[in-house]
Amino acid sequence: MSNTHLTPEQIIRAYMLGIFPMSDSRKNKKIYFVDPDYRAIIPISKF
């Protein structure tokens, strides 16, 4: 996908599904989405 424009709603929906945007470096403008296999919840109330 090149020059694809996403709406804020689409990005928020992706975050809600556990999918997030990444880049190979800070200077790289190419972004891809990552859907990790393993997820964890850290209970912050215990810190």
C-alpha cells in the first residue's frame, strides 16, 4: 500500500484490535502494521 490515507477512526480501531503501526526507523516514512502473536496485560494498579 503506497500513499494510503487512514482516518483517525481506522487507526483507533486497529489499536483496539491489538494492531499497531511501525516503521523500521524514525527517519523511514514507510509504515506497516504489526499484529503480534503474544499479548499481555500489565496490571498497573499493583505498581
